[in-house]
Amino acid sequence: MTLNLSLAQLKEITYHDQQQELKGMLAHSKVGKAGVLILPAWKGIDQEAKTAALKLAEAGYISFIADIYGVGNIPTSNQEASQSASYYKTNYAEYLQRIKVALDQLIKQGADPDKIAVIGYCFGGTGALEAARGQLPVQAVVSIHGGLSKGNRPNVPIKSKVLVLHGADDASVPQQDIDLLMKEMNQGKTDWQFIYYANSKHTFTNPESADYNEIMADRSWAHLMLFLKEVL
């Protein structure tokens, strides 16, 4: 897809969570006010998140990529990324706080607070679900090959609509996590959808990954856009 950069240019935005400096990225649409907060994968803001932001802005959404780790804390290896992501998954209240300050920044940049969705890739997909569990004021969340578990916390009502886009061959997510998520959604009286993609491993939407499946990545993007059109 050729991006129309006259409609959408990525702009670095500096913001803060208390004393921690954060640097997110904004793609501002000239044709719409609905907002999409993008939560990146475990190494922080990457090319997949940037491409998604530009495509969303071209489609009419104000998009903002959150900086979860903060300046000086960006992982440089898979080991560091695993440690950092695990920290925020365990300390989910801190993860939710970083999502909240990014959401505030998206609204500050002009997004309609009544028309916002949160999407996330991998570690960010876990964050999208945490935004719903934490009852942040968003209309919908989308987890794209994200981790699904919340540990032993009790299930709570979830008001945001939920879409999970999941590779059928994702070895990082055990069947038990899928079953528990569906139970959580049902007990929470949630409007939810779960879509499997055949022959797709964990990072099937990322062109830079060995797991990339172009056909299924295109299908998942089409499902995402259909969902956003409905909920926003």
C-alpha cells in the first residue's frame, strides 16, 4: 500500500508520566477526529507500529503510538525486551498508567474522547486487553497476536468492545489462556470477537518477522478496519 504522506506525517511527541520522559509518535489525519492509540511490541516503537499509524491516519483516524518504557529504557535485545515486557505484565497497574497517559496525549492532540480505540501488537496486544480490564474510557480494544493472560486476578465487567486477532499456530499462547479469556469475556458481559488465522505463527503481521504471513496479515488488517469503522 502506498501511503499518502500529505495526509499523514509521523511527528515525535514528548510527554511525561511523572518524572519519566516519554516520546510517542503522532500521525494526524486531516479528515477525521476518531482516535486510535497504538501500543507497540516488546522492543518499543518499531516499523510495524509506525506503518500502522500512517495507514490509520490515511484512513481518517488520528493515531498515536505510545512509549511504554520511556527515554533511556528502550530494550536493545530480545532478553532485555523480555525482561521489560514481563515487568509491565506483572506490574499491570504501571502498564495501565503508561497507557492512560498516552491516551490523554492522544486526546490532547485532537482526538474525540468519545471515539477512541486502543490497538496493540504482541506485548502491546496484552496492553490493549489491560486497557479494557482497567475500564479506560475507550470504545474498543484490539489485541493483535497479543498475550492473553491476566494471571489470577478476578474477572470484571468489560464495557469496551474487544477484538482478538490470533495466529492459529501461535505457540506462545497456550490453549488454556484462550479458554480463560473467552470465559473472562463472557463473565464480563463483553461484546467480543476472536478470529483465528490459519498457518500463522506468533508475529504473523510483521513483515520483518520470519513468521510473516502476507495473506493473513492483509486479512487481519481488513478485519481491524471493519471493526474500527463499526465502533468509531
